[in-house]
Amino acid sequence: MKNVAIVGDGGHGKVIRELINARSDTRLAAVLDDKFKTFEGGKEWYTGPPEAVTELRRLIPDVLFLIAVGKNSVRKQLAERLGLRKDDFITLIHPSAIVSKSAVIGEGTVIMAGAIIQADARIGAHCIINTGAVAEHDNQISDYVHLSPRVTLSGAVSVQEGAHVGTGASVIPQITIGAWSIVGAGSAVIRPIPDRVTAAGAPARIISSIQTSNKG
């Protein structure tokens, strides 16, 4: 049984708790969040601030971590703030997800219920492949990407670091979505999307630039 500590106690954290419970080989060991000011043991799991990582690892040496925050930039900030090694993070796949044996999935990534990851797809670290999302063959998905529920990426799509593809959006083959860009819900992407823009519509068009840094 793998002991898992999640960092983040918001809405996405609730879903991750259920994912942990849905697997037969994981148990929730701790929930760390800035709202917890002190490190404490509870009836079911420990709670504390993210800085309690060291104390938690002293109590549970084999504990593995997962950043359970939906916003991509915050997930990256927390990964850097925790200062953990790659091997300290767990990759979680829901039992109902379908993942090709030839797919590669990075540390700290979650594959949610009903998601499908096809042949030779490569998914980076700390990504969220949300409920029912489809990453087709040869997709290249970089770190800190979020594919929202029911997103469909056709074959050989590239999604660069920190991009967020909104609920129900679809992307035709061999398209690139730029780093830290946002694709609106229900969009149909038929042309490349550059870095740091918001695009929406069918077909998707750029509607604004993203000026603030998402790198933390």
C-alpha cells in the first residue's frame, strides 16, 4: 500500500482524494495546505502546511506526494517550493482510465476517470488529464498542462508547458498549443495557438494576450 500526501485542499483536492480511495494500492496519508497553520495528526490522516513535508517524511519515510491544485501556475510554484526529487512524487491513474502500454506519463501527473491515453503519447510531469479527456496517439504534452473534462486531442498534437485546454474543446491533428495559453471551453482548434494567449470559438481565434507571468 502506497502512502500518498496531497498538497492542496480545494475542489481538485477532493477529486484526488476520491481517486486515491478508488485505487486498491494507495491510501491518503496527509493533506497539506496553507490553510493549516500547524502540523497535526488526525483520525484518518495528517494535516499541516506545505512546509511540513520534512516532518511528515520523518514519520512516514515512504510517503509519496501529489500536488492537488487545478491552476497550472500554482502547481508549478508548489513543485518548486517543496524542493522534492522527481521520485518523491506519485503518478495516479484512475482504474477506469485506459492508458496504452506505450504511453509515457511523468511524475506527479493524474489521469482521471474515463480518460484515454493512446499509443506513444508522452505526458509530462504534474499534468492533469481530467475526466473523460482523450490524448490520441503521438501526443506530446509538456509539464503542468491541464486537459479539462472531455477534451479531445487528435493525433500528434503538441501542448506546451502550462497550457490549459478548456472543457469539451477539440484539437485537430498535428496542431501545437503554445506555452501557458488557454483554450476556451468548447473550442475547435484548427490552427496553431502561440504562447501566452487566450483562444476561443469554433474555429478558435485569439481573443487576448496573457500578460502576467505564469511561471511563478
